[in-house]
Amino acid sequence: MPWHQTEVRLRARPRGFHLITNEIVSAVPEIARVKIGILHVFIKHTSASLALNENADPDVRSDLERWLDRAVPENAPYFEHTAEGPDDMPAHVKATLLGASVTVPIRDGRPALGTWQGIYLGEHRESGGARTVVITLQGE
């Protein structure tokens, strides 16, 4: 299979961590033809992130959000970039800590995720809006 790439606009979500695994897989039906390969997902934003983590218990998502809010607080006196609101610079820091991409192996037409793993969108702004991801698939 040649390389395949698509860009997907994810709907706007509130601040927090959101499972997007099904949206990503649905956006690339070509994945079903891949016996072995790689799925790479990249977010085109600096105030949101992608991560792999727990896909079953929503407490994990809310615990992560609370931890990050304590680690990177709004209105910290050392932030200079404040023109876009008190959540903007903390969102940039959180996105830097978590990262802009995830790579998942593909096996027999499906992501080879662990039983309890899912792809998270970390929305770090109160009103971040719709987010765009680039999905790249390669395999045979």
C-alpha cells in the first residue's frame, strides 16, 4: 500500500481530555487493508495535544486535567504571553509537555493498541474550537 494521508477537522470540545480513537480510525477506512503498518496522528495546533492513555475509566482523564492545572496554573505571575487570555500560555506549556503527535502500530487492519489504551485529544483552552489533525498511514 502506498502512503496515505488525510486531514481531519475534529469538532470543538471543552477543556479536558477526550478519547478520539474511533474518530481517527473512522477517518482512515484504508486502515482495514493494512496487515502491518504505522498510523501517525499529528495535531496542527499549539494549545492542544495528543497522547495515548487509559480508554475505559473517565476518572483518568479528569485526574490528568486536574494534575496539569496544578502543575501549570493560569495567571502565574511569570507568564508574559497573556494577550490571548489566562488559559493561553498554560495551554502552550501543556501542549509542549504532552506533545503534538502519536504513532500507533497497525496489525491486521486495526490499531495495535493495548487493551486499555486510547488516543486522547488534550484540549487545553476553555474555547479552543475545532482542531485539525493530519493522519498518515503506511503499511502493507
